[in-house]
Amino acid sequence: MGRRRSGRRRAAVDDSPADLSGRSTADQQKSSSSSSGFGHRRTLRRRLLGLIRGFYLDAISRLPTADLRATTLARGLLLGGHCFGPLHPVHNIITNSVWYAAAFPLRPADRTTEVGVLTNQAIDRAARRSLDGLLAYLLRVHASLSPADALWQLSRSRADLRAAFTSVRCAKPSLPGAADPEVVKAAFQAAAEAAPHPNPAAFAHFASSVLPNVERYVSCLLVSKGGLSSLDIDRLSTMLLRYPLPDELLSSRPDPSPKVSEAISANKRNATNWQKCVLAMADAALCKFTCQTGLHYELHTVYGESFLDDERHNQHFHINFIAQPKEDHTSSSGVPSGHRLFFFAEAPLPPLQKFREEGISMCCLVEPSPGYTDNCHACLRHERKISHPVVGPVYHSHILHFGEQCSEIGTLHHDWDFRPILAVDYLCFDSDRDNGLVEHLRDFFARIDAYCSYLSDDEK
């Protein structure tokens, strides 16, 4: 059976930004001013978010499975792995993730659970934070830019900070050089604060003082590699931690109350159980894929999940995941070793959450970040960004059993507001540094106590 070319189309990624300086300043300003309408700005922002989401999926597909599932690197990716920096956006994500994981490791007690599900909300949140950081950087170094101008420059540079920075100046693509170290540091500080990064001051120090010294070596490693090995991650960590962080950049340790600690533990247990359910479905879907194609794949990670129900209270899953050829079947699969593909799967929720391959209604390949993301009414209603299969004459069998495919998705606005705390935040909780989560829960319980006190006083 011929293998359909569908899994992914990764362009060669290098660290040479496109030179966008060929147009005159007057032409750029004219084009930029035409993009100032609110509707057009929203369209640009939506396109940029989709592009950055694709960068994250590319970076995720290149990380080694064992390291990615380790809680420390997953936390580094989702909270500290922003796409802004001096490299290609994908390489910035990898570099920033590895640096944060190495510089701020979790204590063993916080690494009790693997993170096998990188939720779509967590990835979308990371993409939106990265975009906010990119905009903040440009507005800091180019004070004459308006937010609309900065958004337009990022759009025409495909979210590459180097190209966007120099596009305004009609110069050779680069970031501010060694002659402007304070400008660079202040700009990265502004970007990290807008993102927001868990430790903006530490990131600004890293991006302006540490990374420039090893940038060439990091770039060579990432450009020469497709998928990274655990040894590559160790080499990156060693390069990026050649200089320790100053003590003043280390944050204070949170002091949660017993009630807050119990809430964190309970939410972590719930997130772990939910993750096991999603992983079981992905494994069953891969078994079905093997029966359909004869190709043997194993799970890398789940990068999207949507739990849906209909008017009859029937419950279904739509999920996206990345899988790789099993080592002992590489030669027979016809897929190069380490080549990872992107999948969509659909299934009803079985009794006792025991997924079997015969219960999987669909499992097929998809593009990692296609234009038909969210091509399903049910996922749209639940604000879940899922890559669905194309519907057409060639893919007549890829008809959703649940959710109803819809068209003209590009006209919809996907810049949704997510809850401030997601389930993955509990899985990646850092008891040494997660002041934000502790403060969020402390404020939450304080509001509940105040409301209960108000009701008690009212009854009196």
C-alpha cells in the first residue's frame, strides 16, 4: 500500500532570517498604515497565532519523548519556552525550554508524574504569550511603532523577531548588537514580562548576556539535527548553563497554606487521571492504525484533546497526537527513523474509560497546523483547537461520527480567553517557585471565605 504524504511538511529550518529590507520605508509605512483597521488587525493576530502554534508543534515533534514527558522539560516548554530570541522561532522555543528546565529544575517530589498530554489550551496559551512578547519587544526597541504597525511587521516577517526588527530599519536582518547591551536586555525584559515568563529578569539576563556567547554553537546543533536525542538535550543544557544566574535573579519560595497545598494535590491527581484516559485512547487509536495500514507506530505525545457531549449526553473524544515508528519496525514501515507523524482520532467514551481499538471510530494522519483546524462545530463550541481531517472526494472515509464538520473556519475568531490556571499547571507545579499558582488559589479561597461570611452575616 502506498504511503500517503500527509503527516507533515516541515520546511528546512535554519537561523538565517529572510531579508525583508528590499522595500522602501515609505512603502512599508503605507502598507502598515493600511493594516490599522480593527478587523484586519484581528486577522493578522489570528494568522500569527496559527503560525506560532505551528512552531510549537514543530519544536514538540523534535524533542526526545522521554525528556519531553519529564515534568521539568514540559514545564520549561509550556511556561518558559517562548518563541522570541536571536534564533529561528522554532529554535528559540527549544533553546528557551531547555535553558529554563536546566536553570530551574524541579525537586524530585514534584517530578512524580510524567506529562504525556500537552493540552491544546496550554499550547495555545504559550503561542499567545509568545505573540504578546514579540509585540512588546518591537515596541520597546522601536518607540515610533504603533501596536498595529508592530503586528503588521511581525506578520510580514512570519513571527521572526530578527527580520521584524530590521524590516523597520531597512537593514540587514539581526537584533540590536553588542553595542547596545542595555537595549537588548531591556527589550527582552519587556518581552518576558508581557509573555509572562516565570522569571522575566532571569530570562532577560540569559537572552542578552549568556546566549550571545554560545549562539553559534547552539544554532549549529539545532540546524544540523532533525529530531533531538537525550544526549543533544544534555549538550544544550551544558552549553546554556556555562554561567550561573546571579543570586538576585532567583525568586523566593512560595509558602502555601494547608488548604492550598491540598487543593494543588487534589487537582494534580485529577489531571493525572484525565491524562491516563487520553493516553489510553491514543494507544488504542494507534492499534487501529496498525490494523488498517500494517505500520507500527508508538506514541510520542498528545497535543490536543476535546471532550464533547451531545443533546443525548453521549460523550466523545477528539484528540491530536504525534507518533513515531517503532524501532523494530523502522525498515518495514518505509518511514525514516525518527520521522514523526501527526494524527487525529475520534472515539466515544467507553464504559469505565477502557478504550479498545474496535471502539475507535476514526484514526488518520493530519497536517500539524492546517487551515482546517477546528473544522468541527462541537470543538468550536468548546473552544478546543483540534486539527481535523480534510473532507473531500479523496478522503470520503474521513467523515466525523460526531461533531459535524463545518466550512469557512477562517472567518471565525480563535483568540479565546482561557482560564488563568490550566490542568497542566498542576502537573507541572514547582513547589520552589510557583508563587503565581499559590497566590491564585489563596485569593480564590479568600473570596469564598468572604462570600460565606457575607451570607452568614446576612442570615443574622
